[in-house]
Amino acid sequence: MKIKDAVYVYRLMSGERLAWHGRYHAHARGEYEFHYFMEGQGALLINKSKYIIDGGQIYFVRPREFHSILPEAVEKPISYYAILFEPEAGNPVDDDIVALMGHIWRARTRALPADTKDRFLLDDLYRLSKSPSNQSRKAAEHALLSILYRWFDHFDSPSPALGLSRAKNEHVERALSLMSKHVREKLSSDDLAAKLGLSEEYFIRLFRHHLGMSPFQYFTRLKIEAASAVLVDNQLTITDVAYRFGFENPFHFTKVFKKCTGLSPREYRQMFFEAGKPPSAAVAEKT
């Protein structure tokens, strides 16, 4: 399994970025791609079929299939990861992945339900795939296999067996929406609980039950994920990025960023520019 490219797009809405990511294109023989949409509303065109984009969906594209995000259909800013990968022919594990992907198309559906927590696994995969270290890039390929197997296991399982972790809860969904909307602000678990009309203790317990982490941990990772896209843009200073996302100061931001990614903000930025940022790399829109 070889990762050919990895792209993280943060809140795509308009302008040259949308024109680039919305181009109609296809990949080479043997190359597969998936788009993991985390937020936004729009439409994805695959060959001549149009599919609605909504947060929490995964779409797979086969080799030589033409596809694009329809620029005119983007109604709310779209954030997503796109991973282009090439299974090794004759490798039993990779052949198994190709066979499992075939189930999706035979089932007459393009979209798989995404687990909210997977966005952070893909964040790690994306970072590792861009590393100059051969070991890190190999780790990314193994991580990709693990993620794909879990997705296909959920796809093959009857819906009642998907478990509590995939069952939606109104309060949790509202909390996720608030976090995404206010990612640049300081919101405590108590603040979120108050907005939901819940006690802080109950809210934290409910959130952990559904997502396996505390609201604070999730919101922090959300901030770091957004900040990483802005860092790659290389137009704001690290201090500017720290305050942009509500951190107390640049030192606090650096400490949290390194804890989440294994790299300081400066190292993270340098890694992407040493690798030579492709035109498809994420560039955060200025708001």
C-alpha cells in the first residue's frame, strides 16, 4: 500500500482554492482515493453522478474515474481530507482492500458514515505521510490500512451492530456544531454545557460515552487541526496563529501543538515547505 498524496482542505468556500479543488480530474490506473468530509454542504460529481456532500461522510473514487467538488454547489464551507493511495498488486492484504472497496460500488452507494473521532486519526496519517522520514511514511501506510479495515467492517455490519459510538445524540451533535462554529474562541466544558442546558458533569460523561474523549480534549484537537492548516499557509506568524485560535500565548500554543502532533508549530511548518508544498495543499481562507 503506497500513499501517493494526502491533502487537508480547511473550510473551502470560494476563490482560487475552490477553483483548484473543484477541477474535474481523474487519477491513474491502480490509484484509489477517498474524501473524508468533516463539515460543510455541497456536491461531489463522480463521472456523471452527483452526490450530496454533508459532514460525516466518506466517498471513494476508483482509478480513472473523473470527479470534482462542484464549485457552484458549495453552500457551507467544506473541510476534508483526501488520501490518494495505490494498493500493490499481488499483495494479499492490498488485494483484500481492493475487494472490500468493490463492496461499496456493488451496494449502489458511494458514501460511508464517518466516525467523528476518525478526523484525528487522519490528521496523524496526513502528518506522517508528509514526513521526510521513511519510517514515518511507512507508519502512515500501516495507519491507512487500519483505518480502511475498520471502515469496511462497519460497512459490512448490520446497522444495529454499529454500536453506541456511532449512534448520534442530539446534545453531542449540537456540541460538535458549536465547537466547529466557535473554534477560534475560548469555550470551556461548562460554557458548552450551559449552552446545551445540561450540567457540566452530565455533559462530560455523555460526550465521553459517545466520542471516547472529553469535550476539552476534542475541542483542543479541533483547534490544533485548524491551526495546522493556517500554519501551512505561511502568511501568519506563529504568535498570530496562537491568538487566532484562542490560546493564552504562543508558548501555550506550542506546548499543546507539540503534544498533539509530535512537532512544534515551527517544525510542522518547516516540514511541509521542505517537502515542497504542492498546489493541492491546504491553504486556509482568510476570515
